[in-house]
Amino acid sequence: MEITPEMLTQLNTFTRRELTADEVYIFRVRLCDNEIDRDGERFSLESLEKMKELFLGRTGIFDHDPSGEKQTARIFQTELVTEKDKTTKAGECYTSLCAYAYMVKTSGNEDLIREIDGGIKKEVSVSVSAASKRCSICGRDKRISPCCHISGEEYDGKVCHTVLSDITDAYEWSFVAVPAQRNAGVTKHYGSSDSKAAEINTELIRCKRLLSDIEDKTRREVMKLRFFRSGKTEKAFSRIVSKMELSELLELKEELLQMEEKNFSSQLSPMQKTERKDDLSPFCTR
């Protein structure tokens, strides 16, 4: 890559002395984008705009290891790139956050430079803090009010996912082997540096997963009860059930069970006495 005077001016704002073009290695990296990732999450366009500012000067490391010895590069320029002929699964123009990073050439990073040029060290992931984590279907913040929508499922033609916004901080970016985002990779961080807050956040995530499992199980039970009663499950009924919360599912399940009990009882006829042809009562010894 050709190093321009403008690049040198920008990167030297982060150095203690003026570095020359011969002393530095510069490369371009795509940090993240607004496509739905492997975790069923995506950044909003507002988030990308915020991260464009926050990632200036942020250091590059390996596998999100915060130790100082893992520091390898630093970002000195960021930009948003929009590809108008490419659309995301959420229906937006594909937009990515790209950056220019520099390293000081040393005998210790010669192999890394060759690996970057050779496409071996390529995939990256970013670590940020997002204050908002909203469902793309109903708009609820999942950290505050979990909903019943299932990530990856379609609702009225729209794929359910989580929208990350209100980015409050950008910590670092890392070279990784398997990123969450297919085009760049992203690792999100929602916790706090306070250990107690992190512990509470972990427990909250566990409870949300448990609630989600209970909802899914109850939803399947409701569909089975409906099938046993009518012999089929209508698409309209399935759509309604898929949008119900746990309290609504439990109430509907109870109603279906009561209807099933009434139906079972009505089919039982009272026992009738019939005269048996082979009645042997006259011959019984009393």
C-alpha cells in the first residue's frame, strides 16, 4: 500500500515522535458491518457512525487477550463504506466500518506482516459496549423486557434478530480465527468492569435462556393439543401462537386442556344393564 503524506500526518498524532514511511507498515481492515451475524445480531447504522469515532486510536490485539504483549497495531483512520448495490438481510444498504491501522516495523513482526500480506491473518473481531439490544420484530430491549420472538425465525416475512445500538465504548479489535460476522467478525461486550455487575449480567442471561426454553416447550405443547383436538394445525393459529408470551401460552394451554377433558367426558355413555343369554343365576348355589 502506498503511504501518503496525509496518512503519515494522521498516524503521527498517536506517536511520540515523527515516524517516516520506511518505519511503518499500514494495512486496511474491515472491522464490522450492519449485516446479521452468526449470533443473530447486527449493528444499526447509528452504531456504525458512533464506532467510527470510538475506534480512532484503538489498539489491535490477538483473540481479545488484553495483555500488553499482545498489542500489535493501532487504528489511525476510520471510514464508513456503503455498497448501494448490495442489500442486507434486514433490507438495508450494506455498510461496513473500515479502518487503516499501522505497525512499527521491527524484527519481531516481520512474520506477521508477511501473514497479513499473504491473507493468513485476515479475520478480525471488535469488542464494544452496547447499551441497547432490541428485538427487530417488536422493538423490545431484550435486556430489560425479553420477548417471545425467536432469533432466526421469520415473522411476516422478516427474519428475527437483535439490533445493537447506543454504543458507549469501543475497547479493542482482534485478529481471530472464527469471527461472528462473516465479512469481518464482531464480538460484543455488554457488561461492566465491576465484577458484581458482570455477575448479575451473567445470571440475567442464564434466566433469559431458561425463560426462552420454557416458552418454546410450552409453545410446542399448545400446538400438539391443537392437533389432537382438530387433527390439524392451521397456519393462522401457528402464527398467533408464535407471537404469544409465556403467560398467554400457559392460559391457552389450560383452555385447550379443559376443552379436551369435556370432549372426552361427553363421549362416555353410562353403563346399561343387559340381559345375558347365558345367564346362569338359576343354577347358582346360594
